[in-house]
Amino acid sequence: MTTQTSYLQPAPRLKYLPQEERPANRVIKDADACNLVELLAAIVGGPRQLEIAEALLVRFSDLPGLYRAQTVEIGTVLGVGQSTAARLKAALAIGKRLATHVSEERPMINSPADAAALVQYDMGVLEQEHLRVIVLNTRNHVLDIVEIYKGSLNSAQVRVAEVFRPAIQRNAAAIIAVHNHPSMDPSASPDDIALTRALVQAGKNLDISILDHIIIAGNRWVSLKERRLGFDNAIQERRVSYRVR
């Protein structure tokens, strides 16, 4: 008589948690108090939601890694599948839209930190360089955020007219240029400074102020206006509500 050895998975950790400590109930009580594993587990659902949530973070390293992953790739994690992967991607997309949402009460940009905060959640995880402009009215309220270029950038590739087009179309008073460094080093390159200088000069001719040029790198950022890079002679803006150190 032959006996077969049975390799059983250990019981799901969820089984041993009190109802009030289970991820869905923790989210209901206070989502902001939940850790990332609990939030992911609540989306994943099922008896092994905690194990799957941890496996996702192991596979993709962190939340930005999960955000960048394709739905098909997420679905290959054991226990996930394409339906759950789609829910995860939808939740991440909602988070991105919330972070970049421009409400009817349009946000006001009063400082480089305000501008960086508006785009950092999204741009800090991009794997290619993107150049965007934040379009502002005369009171520094945000009218729009428009992507101008995607891919490797240098000052020779960027057409200044394209950068100003959204502001001209909206009859805007000012713009802030923002681009990211996938290298995670926010230091301004000579090309970044040359582009800033060209934008400042063009803005004078068009009567559209360049309030700043901000470089995003992961969770760090640099304001070229603060560092006087490309903003020669400490140019004074008409809108004094934009503060630089």
C-alpha cells in the first residue's frame, strides 16, 4: 500500500484575526490608520488576502513599483488573477487622479512647494522624462496641467512655442514648467538651465510669466527659481504671492 504525502498550505492568517482587526473592517473604521498591506488586502479580498498583499509588495518592491506594473504582470502573482489585478490598477488610477485633481475651487500656487505637491505623486514614479506645464491665471489659480513632451529631453529638442501653447489658448497669465528625472537625482543639468533661460526670455516677449521650473525626482524636487538657475538677475515677478526662499 502506497501512502501519499499531502502538502497543505497553512491556514490563512485572516482566519485567526478578530473581525474588527480584519482589513475590510479596519478600512471601514479608519482607512488612514491602515498600513499598506491592509489597504491592498481589502482590495484583493478572499481568505488569503494578507498573504497576497505581502506577495505583491515583495514582487514589485513598493507602491510605485506596483503602480508602474502592467495589469497582466500583476495578475501573474499567485492568488491574484486578472480580475483582481484590474481592481488594483483601478484603485491606483483613482489615487493618481485624486492627487492631481483640479477642483472647481481651483488650487492656488503660492510657492514652489505648492507646485511640486500638485504633480509629485504622479511624476515621481515615471520611468521616462516628461515635461508638463501648470497653467495659471492672474491670481495664481491653476487652470490646467498639460503634458508637452515625453521622452529624453534637452534644450534643443523642446520647442518653446509648444510650451506656451496651453497658456496662449487659455489666455493665461503665467506658467510653471515641471519635468521629472527618472534617475532620482533632482539636480539641474546644463540643458535644464538653458531651457529655463529660453522660457523666461520667451515669456517676456509673450507677456506670460514663467514663475518657476521645477524638477521632480522621486520624493524630492528642486526649484530652479529658488536656486536662481536660468532666472538671471533675480527677476521679480508681478505676482508676489509666489514665494521663493
